[in-house]
Amino acid sequence: KAGVTQTPRYLIKTRGQQVTLSCSPISGHRSVSWYQQTPGQGLQFLFEYFSETQRNKGNFPGRFSGRQFSNSRSEMNVSTLELGDSALYLCASSARTGDNEQYFGPGTRLTVT
Amino acid sequence: AQKITQTQPGMFVQEKEAVTLDCTYDTSDQSYGLFWYKQPSSGEMIFLIYQGSYDEQNATEGRYSLNFQKARKSANLVISASQLGDSAMYFCAMRPIKAAGNKLTFGGGTRVLVKP
């Protein structure tokens, strides 16, 4: 069974640009969550999607948005990039929302210059 | 709101010895889950072990065990017989059960380096 995949793995963008990251969950999983990991703030929850609906949202500005498609694949978008958005973005999938075990992808490392 | 504290930023452990990673938490929820994840240098978070707040017995998964002390609000991870491959960052996390959802609150992590 294939694991969680994230594309791209590495990305370099310039301040002010926007970026879209993709996450394909494990087959059959319907919940996808996104996390931001930085050296200063650690791991922070961004949002969770379940069956194409946003279920939870973390404390991030509106520049961060996401969506989930009918095949459970999810995208997150960051508009008007700032230097502080440089981070490792991790996505995690589970079969249902509230599952004890979430499977994480390898992450997308975003660098904003 | 939940808060997780991991007071050990880094530690060395000799191969084949046991190591305990500390985790304390704070929450107003009555029902919650506690998790430990391992993050190797590759970046991927690997689920290790889960403990529910109402579980009477400490959770164990192979070489991993969780020392759960509810009154002290601590959920320490014990890794027995350390291996070189155990070198990684370790994160303690929690989420309320009643609210459902998959939102995890993470601690700051502990870096473990296993010496041969």
C-alpha cells in the first residue's frame, strides 16, 4: 500500500508570490491534515479536511487556505508569501477523522527568499 | 487549549541502553489522547504509540512503552534496548477526544542521538 505522498518535495519562492502544495493520502483515507514545522514555532496545525469539508482550522492568517477533492487528495495554498512562511509543510492522512493513527508524508520544504 | 512541554532538547544514549523521554501536558479536557512520534532526518513523522486518558494500563508497542501518570499530567516515552536507528527527533502530542477531529498539539521535541 503506497504511503502519503507530497509534491513537490522542495520549493523556492520569492516574497509576494503564491504557492500550492499537494498531498495524496493513503488509498481509502478520507481525512487529510496539514501542519507547518519551523525551528522557532515548532509543529503547528494548519487545517484538516474530511470528505471535502474543512473540519478544523488552526490559528493562521487567511493567506493560508486549502481544499480537498473528491478523491481525497488535498492542496494547500499560501498567497503573498512572507519570509516567515519558510518551513517544512507536512500532511497526514487517516481513514476517518478522530483516528488514533495518522500517517504523515515526507513533507514539502518551502524556502521563501 | 492544550499545551505539551518537552524539557529535554537533546540527549545522548548508549546503544542497547534504555532511554526515557519526558513529556508533560496541560489540558482542561476530560477525555484526550496522547501520542508519540519519531521524526528522522528525512522529515517524515512516524507514529510510535498512543495512550488514551481513560486507559488504565500503560501502552506498549514493541520496544516503546508509555509511562502515563495522569495525576502528574505526564506521558513519558521509554525506549528499551536503543538502536542506532533510534537517532531522531521525538515529539509528544495530544488531542481532545470529545471534539473529535485530527488536530494534534505537539511539544517542542527531544533530539536523541544513540552512540555505538
